[in-house]
Amino acid sequence: MKKNDKYSNMSVIEAQYEAQKIAFAPFVFQVSKALRDLKVLEILNPALDKGLTFQELMDKLSLSEYSLSVMLEAGVSIGLILFEDDHYSLSKVGYFINSDEMTKVNMNFTQDVCYEGLKNLESSIVSERPSGLDFFGKWNTIYEGLTTLPKETQKSWYEFDHYYSDLAFDEILPIVFKNNPLKIFDFGGNTGRFAKKCLNYANNSSVTIFDHISQLEKAKKNFAADDYSDKINFMGIDFLDIKLKTDERADVVWMSQFLDCFSKDQVKDILGLAKDILNPGGEIFIMETCIDRQAYEAASFSLAQTSLYFTCMANGNSKMFQSDKLISYIEESGFEVTKIDDGVGGFHSLFSCKMK
């Protein structure tokens, strides 16, 4: 883990200010979302020259003087809005809150999936159980209840998951198919987006998606309108209780944003399963967003916070990886990492592995 000189060399006054940002962080988040959703940032976005006066904003918004004033004052204090010569304009930070797709996906995920449950984070840390998940239902993991979560929660969860993986899929297909694999096992295949990419890329290959039965029902619907019946298969499995009955073997086992959903011992069990069902000379490909392999500080920051989602909401005992830990689990399971491609889709590292 890298030393952060920004905080090491901070003055006392600066440190106290940073502490207040943390103390009031829920207020900062919620008012930022309100400024976005109530279109205040959108109206300021195209404003020219000096921006807009308070009255000009009032004329464009269906908000009272009081409502607008409290949001603007907060927006200026946290740096989303600039105020000069009685005019308000959008800052660079405000632009990203309003217009950046990644920021939008992250905010909606935080609000709709995590916000209420995060009140139980401390309990989750102590118990290594996702106590925040109790807000939605009594499941051991979020994956068991994913398809029965409220519609808005499901929407934000899938948008968060798909945003990051979709950026990478097209880029990695030539790597996965370089040795012309005929049979691919997709562990944690979710709604089948990667499987469909594979079948469109190489029509002589077949893909079997392994996931919770409830999740597979969603995947099957996504394939219903396409003529892939002889190329796509589905295998229901609980990866926390691995009892896989299949005589089939794969040329490739694919895991995308998957192993981070499990504890250290569970990761090793899953890698052991992959080893058992892999053809001689086969490969496993593991795509993960590793905290220590990011090009930008913002990405490392986001991933460290995302680990707390796993702690509080998802399963209670997994996290985003430091790459040395993941490599050690791979090697202890009888594989060797033959290549690492960083920056895939902007954020991912693709670990290509073969049996020792």
C-alpha cells in the first residue's frame, strides 16, 4: 500500500477541515445528489460568462427561495458551484457530478444499494456478516436475493456492475480466444453479457454460465430472442457450497469481477474447482479491478470504498484485491500467472493463468 504524502504533510488546520468533510459526509453526498437530480447543476452547466444570478436561477427552477438558497450555499462550500460577483457557475467538480457517467453510476449505486445499510457497517466489520443487507431481506449474501431486490436497487446494482465490465469486454476477447477455445465456462456469468460477446465473436465456441439459479433465469431471458440454443448452457450453482456435478471440461474458465465476491478460503476453493474441470493445456482468465494497479488516485480511492460494500451489503468477508494477494491465491491453487494486462477498459487487470 502506497504512502499518501498529501495527508502526511498536511497542516493542523487543513487536517481539521478534512475531518469536518468526513463528519458531514452524508450531508455532502445527499445535497450533491439533490443538486444533480433537481437540475440545478444542469441549468448552470451551459451558463456563459459569469453564470447566473440567484433570481435567474429562481426563474428557471420550481424551487422556493429557501430551498434554492440552502442548496447553493452547500454547493459552494463543497466546491460544486462557484460564486463570484453575485453569479453562480458550475465548477469542474460540479461538472463531473452532473455529467460524468462513471460518477453517476457510482452515486446511484451508493444511494440505492448501500446508503441505508451502511449504518450497520461497524457491526458488519466486527461480525464479518453483511448486516446492512438486513435492510432488504434475510439472506446470507446479496447474490441470493439480487433478483428480488426493489427495482430501483436492482437497476443501480446492474448499472454499476455492467458499467465497469462492459468497458473491458471487447478489449479482452482477442486475448481469451487467441488459442481458439471451443468450450468456455463463465463463473458468475450474471446476466450473460460476456457469454453473448463470446458467441458473437467466435461462433464455433460454446459457453456455459455458472451462477445462482435465480440469476440464471434472468440470463436465460436475455438469450430467449437469439438463436444460441446449441451454443449456450446454464449450470445452477452456489459457489459457497460447491457441489458441481458435470463430466464436461473447459478450454477456458472465465471469471470477471467474480473472485472479489468471496473470502480468501472461498477463492482458493473456487480456483480448485476450476483446476478440476479444466482441460489439459486450458487457461483461466481472471479480470479484477485491483487497488494497487490503478493509473489514477480516484480509481484506487473508489475501489477501497467499494470493499466496504462487500463488507456491509454483499457478503461480509470479501474485498477488492491488492494484486499480490490475488497472485498468491492463484499460485497456491496450482496455477501460474503467465501474463497480466493492466488498464483493460481503463480499470481492470486481466490475469492469464495456466496450470503449473
